[in-house]
Amino acid sequence: MSPSPQEQAQTERFASSYERHQSPVMHRVERRVWGCDYGGTSWTTRDEADRIAGLLELRPGLRILDLGSGSGWPALYWAAATGCDAVLTDLPLTGLRIAAARAASDRPPGNCWFSVADGTALPFADDSFEAISHSDVLCCLSDKAGALQSCARVLGPNGRMVFSVIYIAPNLSGAAYDRAEDAGPPCVEAEADYPTLLNRTGWRIAGQIDVTENFAETIRRLIREEEHESEAMAVLFGEMALAERWAGHRLKLAALEDGLLRREIFNVDRG
Ligand SMILES: C[S@@+](CC[C@H](N)C(=O)[O-])C[C@H]1O[C@@H](n2cnc3c(N)ncnc32)[C@H](O)[C@@H]1O
């Protein structure tokens, strides 16, 4: 499936974000809110990254695919913290270049490779990985089943995939559904709920962790820290774009507090 104009525009927006997120003020905010400074764009905090590393049993010699890895979060962190080998893939080259530079300066014990690749058509042989992860990526692409099938093909038979995703709360309709869609990531709408999608694409669910409240708390902290850095933030974004950004944070938080959006970590295998 070729990317929609909406997805192409999103790839360009992500590319700009990865550049902007390397600025000192964004690194300061990211360290205080997420506990890391890779210039990430997902809502995966360091605590969550540690939890996912545990579920995937990351260790030296194990090779993980981080799909939609942006500028290296969390794959480079895992390569440094656990010594695993990591393959980072994404669509915008900008983020991968930043990630490659970071890997060259950090020199993690694990090997790291970088590849521009569409997650729905991964350019790897069958059974290439022992672990796969993606952070809030399925809610940024429309062909969710295609991405899940592609992941199933490249994961080895005893492998495991752990991923986070933001989705619209079940049983919403009308204005509530529209609010959730507006507040969520561009492809937050899914053709079916995630357990159904996973089942259809050959995955077995071993566990689900509801991280909706962590997500809301991360946004609250983000609002506080960005307001604390308002002068530097205004220089970086410009007054108008910053006002829009903050309105977006508040829209998301209100949708979460009203139960319209959820975020979950799925721990799955091929059964
Ligand atoms: C929320 S960001 C997460 C980035 C990074 N892993 C992080 O945690 O900061 C989602 C990423 O998914 C990528 N993405 C969207 N559609 C994709 C596709 N079809 N194939 C691969 N990556 C895709 C975007 O380019 C973006 O970098």
C-alpha cells in the first residue's frame, strides 16, 4: 500500500521534529520528562523502555528490530544498556542520520545498523530477529495489518514483539469519537481493535499493560517543563507555532482525562 498524502506529510513533519529535538532546550525538557535525551517523538518513557527491555529479555548477542526508530529512541538506549544488537528502521532519513551519529559517539557495546524502510514491507529475510519493538508507530501508519504481518515474517519462531500504541477508546461515537480522533496521532483510527488485528495477523497476546495514566502524566510533566522553558521554546518554535503546540498538548490531555484515548503496551509472540 503506497503512503497517503497524509502519511507523506507526516514523514516530513517527523523529519523536522528530529532536527528540532536535537536543540539544547528540547534535550533539557526530554531529560526531565522522559528521562533520556535521544530526541524521541513517542511517549515511551525511560521506565517503560526498561520494562520493555525486561519483557524482551534483551542481552548481548540478541538482535532487535526497532521499527519507526526515529532518532534512536529507544533502540540506541537498549544497545547501550543491555549490549543487544539493534537494527533501526524508519522512513525519514534525517532521524536515522542523527541516530547513526549518536551511535558513533556513544559506541554502545551492541552493534547498530540503520535502514530506511517501510514497516509494512520490511527489507529483511524471514526469521531475521529475536525481538521486535515499536513505540507508538502503528498509530502513525494506516496499514496496521500490513505492518503486523511484515513483523511476523521477519521475527524468528521463538521471538517476541513488545510495542506501545495509542488508540481510540472502544464504543465511542459522534462528537466523542471525533474529539478522540482530533486529539490522537494522525492514524489513530484502526479498522479493528488491536487484539483482533493481532489475532488476524498471526500473533498471540501474552500480556497487555495499560499505560494510559503514565501517558497523561507524561503530558502533564511536558506542559509544566515546556512552560518553564517558555522563552527558549518560543525562540525555537516561534510564538504562534508554540501556542499551537501547547493547544495540542492540552487537547490530548483532556481527551485522556475524559477517557477518549488510551495507550497500551502489547507483549506478543507467534504462538
Ligand atoms: C511516534 S514516532 C516514534 C519514533 C521513535 N521510535 C521514538 O520513540 O521517538 C513514530 C515513527 O514511526 C515512523 N513511521 C510511520 N510510518 C511508518 C512506516 N510505514 N514505516 C516505518 N516507520 C514509520 C515515523 O516516521 C516515526 O518516526
